[in-house]
Amino acid sequence: MDFRPDPTLVEFRQEVRHFLNKQIPADLPRRAHGMRSQRETVMQWQRILNAHGWGAPYWQEEHGGTGWTVPQRLAFDEECAAAGVPSQDAFAQKLVGPVINHFGTPAQKAEHIGAILRGERLWCQGFSEPGSGSDLASLRTQAVRDGDEYVINGQKIWTSYAHHTRLDLPAGPPPIRRQRSRPASASCWWTCRHPASPCARSSALTAATI
């Protein structure tokens, strides 16, 4: 393993700093104390990044991302934090988007990926349940296929930033569990939280291994 510093990282940081210092509107609200920005600010900042080709710093190029290396992603995050620029939608960037890119159908990708990149759609996650916090192996909520629909049975709590979004990504155990102490994976689906949401139904995915 090569632990020598990437000689191009200094130049990359300078490029990011120049963008953050020179290309950001003066009236764009800055982030305070590392907290997530307000809904409209997150969406505005996402549109600015996407117009610059940086709409998905953590995704590969084939999915519309920057294709940056891990050190470049870390450098970008550090420079953004130092400049106090608004936050991105971490759920869309680091949870929902990668899952859809990897497991989603062409129709699901067409419906959601572009909207994420353009800052038109924000997400929240619905993992925690009354008897489950961060221990995803203990989840009990399930989405059961019923014809063309999914019937969701269970309860979710502590839905962070639900008031900012219209789409939720809950998770639960897969329909069939292997004979082991922990489930091999978690099933994910997205649900509409608002009647005006463009999403008309729940859609299912199988997420990465826990």
C-alpha cells in the first residue's frame, strides 16, 4: 500500500477553494456549526454544484457522479466545512442514491437519480423502530407484495429531517431470513410522505449486506 501523499491533491484543493470562494452567491445562507441547512438552501446548493459538474461528489462517473478518489472526496468535504457552505442531502448522496444506482431498475433510476442531481427531491431515512435503533438486524417492519402494490406493516420513529422531505427510505428484514444470527441483508423501499409527491406508490429495493 502506498501511503505517500497524492501530488495532485494540493491542486485539487486549490480548485475546490477557488470555486467555493469565487463562485458562490453572496446571499447563499451559510451552514452554522455543522448542522444540516434548511430545505430550500440544500436544494439551491445542490443546483449550484450540479451546474458545476459536482452534483454527486461520492458517486462514480457512470452514475452521473464526479468519479473522485476517496482522498479527493475527503478534501472536498474538508474544504466545504471550512468555507461553511450549505450541506448536501446526505441521505440522497450517500444512502438512497448509491442503492438506486446499484440495485434499482432502469425506471427507478430514471425517476429519481436525475431529480436528486438537480436538487428537486430530498430524502429521509426510516430505520429506527420502537424496539430498534442502530441495530438494523432487529428491524421488524416489512413490505409485503400484494399484486402491483406493497403493503407495509410496522412502525418507524425518529425519522430525521422528515419535515424537509416528501420521500422516505424505510428498511426492514428481507422476506426470507437465512438460518444465522443476523439477517444477510435488509430490504429497502421508498414511500411517499405527502399527497402532492410525484411518487405514486411504494417501490422496493434490496439494499447492501448489513
